[in-house]
Amino acid sequence: MDFSQIESVLGLATTALSATGKAVSTVEAIKKLVSSEKPSDTGEANKLLNALATELTAANLMNVQLSDALRALSQELRRQDEFEREKARYELFKTEQNDLVFKLREDLANGQPVHFICPVCLNSERQISFISGEGDFKICQRINTHAFRFSSSQYHSARRARTDWDPFV
């Protein structure tokens, strides 16, 4: 969660509250002017009414901005909740070669085939990226430098016959 969004919403709420407070003060000044026994000063009343209109417009604008910010924050919280629910469907899995990946829990597969996802993308980038490939080595579909060993390859340990001369062996 990006706390700057929350700070922004709190700032907007504070500003909206301040604008509303100014409007209330202006309404009180208008009430005093109207209820006073001295002859009414139309210039002062017009000045106060214009100030009230400006303050109410500012308060309304702040409330619209606050509403938009709260809507965006709510959407972000919903996205994060969905991500956490999806993440909970996976468990840490250690391959035969001691690489760690996430594996779909069979009891939460919901008809999907068992598959693996990249722990790097999940933990650092908060993305669910499938691991694909055949054989011993598999790679992240999103970032192909995220590679994982699932079992040991037999061809790495195979040696050439001594009759095949190679200066680099």
C-alpha cells in the first residue's frame, strides 16, 4: 500500500474541513448582520454573501476531489485484496535442486492444472507470473532471466570417450 495516497486523502479532508469551517463562519457573520438592530449595510451583506459563495464553491470542489481520492484508494485496496487472495492459493515449493518457487495448492486449484509461479515477481513486483518450460530448467514467462532448476540434468555429467580428443576438456 502506498501511504502517499492515504496522506493525500487526509490532506484533502483537512482542506475540505477548513473550507467548510470558513463557510460556517461567514454564515454566522451574515446572521449577525441580518439580526442586528442598526440599519442594514447592503455593501457589507453583499461582500459576505460573495465570500460565502466562494467558500461554498471551494468546499464543494474539495469534497469532489476528496470523493475521487477515496474512490481511487478504495479501488487500490480492492486490487490489493484480490492479489492477496490469489497469492494465498500458492505455497512455497522447493525443487529437487533446492530452488524455491511457488506452487498452486491442489486444494485451491479450482479446476486449474497444477503450475508454478515466479517467487521473484511475486515478492518484489507483486505480480503473478507463470514459470514454463520442459525438462530440468524452467523460466519465468514475464522475465526470462528468472530461471529455476527443477532436477539435475544427466547430460551435464556425461563425459566424452577418451578417444574423442578435445583441447578444451
